[in-house]
Amino acid sequence: MDWLTDPDVWIGFLTLTFLEIVLGIDNLIFISILSNTLPSDQRDRARRTGLALALVTRILLLCSLAWVMRLDHPFWSADFAGRTWSVSGKDVILLAGGLFLVFKSTREIHEKIEGGHSADGPARVPSFQAAVVQILLLDIVFSLDSVITAVGMSNRIGVMIAAVVMAMIVMLVFVNAIAGFVERHPTIKMLALAFLILIGTMLIAEGLHQHVPKGYIYFAMAFSAGVELLNIRQRAKPSVS
């Protein structure tokens, strides 16, 4: 029980919990947007199921650290145009996840702009099972970065799991508030979908070994969200005649 009095353990736990919450925001936005397409009586269950799946995925990956770290090792490489190109398991997951995010977000934006109708009639509401499967697939992608971050921050599996659990508890508390806010403000929802396209593009770039500093992405997202919040506050003010 010496770890209870070890300040390094607690500093690592608090730091890792904060990072896990930050890394989980994009996942939370995706879960909120996807759950809002379901009937109202299924939304809360879908959000909690999605976060529970995210928690289980992260813990399983943390307990399989050796396999996770091998994902960085290329399983195929070739020389082309004077350069050696290699592909690893992590690259495949990032590419697939990025393409899925871009496709899903673009489709959602199209439905919002076109009013949710197509030439064949009204857009279909996805089933609860379909929404959960999509959430699970993205959980795997988002969990990969989260787990690799945890491995880089601490060498204690207990600290990693505790930080992941704490981050998920925080997100469970706020998921309904975030989803409700996004649903009440259509412009925020459109902005969130644009963020997901940006994140998907970043994942594709990472999968192609083009490193994009996440600090720039997060700053751009925070700046855009701040401007939109100011717009919402301005629209809420009574007009002065």
C-alpha cells in the first residue's frame, strides 16, 4: 500500500485522468450526435451504452498492452518513389476510423442541409442496435490513442485503469447535458459535425504517417467553439428597437 503515499502516483493519476477526459471529448461529441438521431426514449440508453462500451474497450486494451504496442510495428513495407512505405495495425485502424468519421459526418451534414429527405422519401431513423455498433467501432479507434497515451504517461496498470474509469465517470455525468445542448442549438451541432470531419482528416493523416500536432487542432476547435458560444449569447439577447 506504499503507492497511496507516493506523490508521483497521484500526480500521474490526476494528469492521466485529465488527458483521458480531453481525448474523450471527440468520442463524447460523436456519441451525442449519433444518439440524437434515435427516438427520444432510446437516447439516454444509447449514450450510457456507448460510454460503457468505451470503458470496456479501454480496459481490455490496457490489459493487452503487449498486443497494443505491437500495433505500431509494420506488417508490410515497400519501396516506392524513393521512399519506404510501411503499414502497421495502428495505421489500418486510424485510416478506417478516419474515413468512417468523415463519411458519417458528411452524411449527417447533408441530411441537415437537405432537411433529412432524399429522392426516396424521408430519411430513416437508425435502429438502436445500428447506433450502438457504430459507437463501438469508433470507440475502438478513439480508445487506441487513449491507451497509447496512458502507456506513455504511467507504467502502473492500476493507475491507468483508475484514470480511465474516473474519466468515464466524469463523462457519464455530463453526457446528457452535452447532448441536450447540442440538440437545442443546431449551429453547435453543425460545428460539432465539422469538428468530427476535422478529427477524421487528422486520423487519416496519422494513418498515412503525416503527423499533425494535436495542439493546433484542439486550439482551432476551442477557438471556433468560443466564437459560436458568443454568437449564441448574442442571439439570446432581446433585440433593442
